[in-house]
Amino acid sequence: MFDGSSSESTGADLAGVTEADLAEIENRCLAAMAGSWRSLVEGRDHTSGASFIMVGVGGTRGEDMYGTFRGAPASAADQDFIAGARQDIPRLIAEIKRLRALGTN
């Protein structure tokens, strides 16, 4: 399990990802709110209101998500990263599994 004590520059454990690590990551993805997440930043994507992450679309739309850091809105880069992770991480998990099935660890 990643404990946050590794590489200062990336925050990642560079020793590799075990099957148990991958299962934990996948379980976190499955536990998170489903649907496509989209970062909407005030001044970049719309002109009034706060920046937020739109969770789902259409009939599957959930409540919007607002992020803060030290009492202020999260940066656009952090918000974009969080929203993107909802789509990116499942794709990365699938690719790791595909490569491992080919014997390319």
C-alpha cells in the first residue's frame, strides 16, 4: 500500500505496483461517485458562480462537487486533476491489467 513516504517530486512509490496495490486503487475507483466528472472553472468555463466539478450528465447527474484548500477554492489545475482522475484512473488500471496479461510487467 502506498503510504506517501516515497519520492518527493511525484509523491509516488517508484518500486512498482503490486496486485494488492492495484486492487486497492480499483476499489477506491469503484467506491467513488460514478459517471463522468467535468471540471468547470469560473472565468475559464463560465462567467458567474464558483468553480466546481460537475458529476455525471443528463439523467445520471449527481450533486456538484466543490473543492477547497486552506479555506480557499482549489486551484484550476488541482480541480482539473481531480475531475480527470475519475476517467483516467480506470483507463490506467485497464491498461496495466492488459499489459500484465501479455507478460509485460
